[in-house]
Amino acid sequence: MADVNSLPLADTEDLEELYEHRRVVADAGQNPMRVDKFLMDHLRDTSRNRIQKAAEAGFIMVGGKAVKSNYRVKAGDVVSLMLDRPKRDWAIVPEDIPLDIVYEDEEILVINKCAGMVVHPGCGNFNGTLVNAIAYHLRDDMRYDPNDPEVGLVHRIDKDTSGLLVVAKTPVAKTSLCKQFFFHTTRRTYNALVWGPFAEEEGTVTGNIGRDPKDRLRMEVFPAGSDIGKHAVTHWRVKERFGAVTLVECSLETGRTHQIRAHMRHIGHPLFADARYGGDQILRGELTASYKAFIRNCMELCPRQALHAKTLGFCHPTRGMEMNFDSEIAPDMSALIDKWRKRV
């Protein structure tokens, strides 16, 4: 089954919604059976290992709730395979879209994504995506098929987040990189402009991240160690203080959906201009008309969450050497920071 076989090994950064790809209803005479074995009996074009990986990633659900491989299916259970993209019944078409390529060799491609670019087709964005641009860039590489799940994107960042991404040109490269992301051996730092001052210079946020039951497009933070959500750890340190807002560097131990956005909001520091997490309101500062006008101008200058994936490090999938990349902060966010700097 292609959908299961294409399941990424790593958690994704940009998981806006889950989509049902397959559904199996256990009949009235069903004896209790492990869900991985149950699905093996009904999805004959995949492997048990892939089904178990899907369960580990939270993509196997019973009655709308994620279950592990050892869940025992009972009569009447509705078992669904959910993936982080719609069922694809279209082909990815190469499109001549400019790319900011930071590094390229025979195995990998490192790209500095601009803000506003959707990473993967879906949810009404079936063209103009990063995947379409990559397909055009590699159109003469006979090894690279943009519709083959064994190559391509290894991880994602949100549409309105700028910064570094790595792409695998070969199956060997993708397998290696996916494992590195899955076992959290990659190194990533983000720069974020957040609301409010910090009393300390650095700190750590630990808390499970799962979907907000009241808003499926937003993530919520739950107590660490609970059975809700996935374990997530974000380290932060102050880079520059501007009074009402602070520029921080965030490094990730884990790579959960909207991790930085949700964790920063959880500790009372939503990202500046982040509409989904409340950062598009004036949360600190004066109540004067001039200050309100200043904030309005800032949000017009950078009308998206002020978040940039600045550095990325990993082990080269075939050469074995450590690779580290750094990128300039996106122009809109850089201009926003300069505007605050001048005000201070």
C-alpha cells in the first residue's frame, strides 16, 4: 500500500490536519486481536513493520483516537489509517519556481524556504508548492521521481515559517535522514520574535503537544508524562531584548507539530503576529495611539508568525561527515527586528 509505505519516519513540523486513507470496521464476530495484525489481514500490500511505524507516529486510530500497535481490536471497532496529507489522486507537476539553494550534491539538497510557500500539495494548494519547485529543479535527474515517496522531503516547516529544509534525492539518503529525524539526532535552531520580556536569559519548556480539542488546526500543551499528546522539549535563550518583545533562539530536542509556537504560547510568550496562537494582538506595551500604529505597521511589515528555521545540522547520508548550515533571517522578519531595534 503506497500510502503506508510513504509514511515519513520523522515527525513533521507542518501537520495542519490528518486525513483518512483507509478504514476497516471489525465485524460482529471479531475476536480480540492486536491492531497491527488486524490491519495486516486487511491491508495486504504493506508490511507489519510499516503499520507499526504508523502506529508509533499516531496515524492508526480506533474510534478517532490514536492507538499503539498492541491495542486489541474488538467487534465493532472502526480502525482508520490517518496520514498528514490528503489521498493523492494527482501527479506532482514540475513548476518553474525560484529556489534559494544553500547546498546540493548527488544525494541531498538543502533549501532556504521563503515565508508563504506551502511545502507539499494538499488542502487546496495543489500547485505552487516547494515540492513542485523541487520537481522542476531536478527535472533532468533521472533518479528523482517527484511522485515516488522514497525520495523528496524529509521534514517540513509551516507555510508561514521561513528557513532551512533538507531534501533527499535518493532512497538511501531519505532512509538515513528520516532515521536521524526520528531519533532526534539532527540539530536545529530557530529564531523567534515573541511577546513579552523574560526574567531569565535561558530556559527549557517541557510539555506534551497534542491537538487542541476545541480547534483542530491548533496544538495544545499537556502535562509532561501524560497520555495526551507527544513528549516535546524546547530550549530557548534570549538573543536581544526590545522591551515589549524579545528575540529568542529556540533549539529542538523533538520535532512536534507547531512545537515552538505552542510552547512559547504555553509559557506566556506567543510569537509576534502569530494569528493562530494569539500573537496578532497587542499583548505588551503602551495603550497610546502612536504605539498601536507602530504595532500595526510592524504586522504589515511581517504579516506572519515571526519564526525562522535558522540552522540545520545532520550527518551526511552516504559520506558520514557532519554537516551544518546557517541561513540569513528572512527579509520581512529581519526588517521587523530592525524596526523594533530602532524604536528601543
